[in-house]
Amino acid sequence: MTKEEITEFKQTIERTIIPIVQNMTEDQIKTIISVVEREHPELPKGFGSMLYEQILIMKYNKK
């Protein structure tokens, strides 16, 4: 990913996902990501793990 793509990706997470996961447990977040990965096998390998990591970083840095 280019620097611009990374910035856009993080902004999208912050704008769309963080408000939803703010009151969710880590297990709930993992479950949702697992379901999405199962339903979308075309996602790159490791995408779910990377997304989970970014969500946690942003979620806990907000508090």
C-alpha cells in the first residue's frame, strides 16, 4: 500500500468502524472479522489480522 492508501484506510476505519466497535469486546470484534473473512474469500491473506490490530490501536487510543 502507498502512504496515501494507508492514510485513507485508517481514516475509513476511524470514520466508519470505530464508532461501532467502541462498546464491543475484543472477542466480538474478532467474531465479526472472522465472519467477514469467511464471506469474502477474495480478501488478501492476513487482512483480518491487520484490520483487527488497527481497530484495537484506534479504539484504545481514543479513550
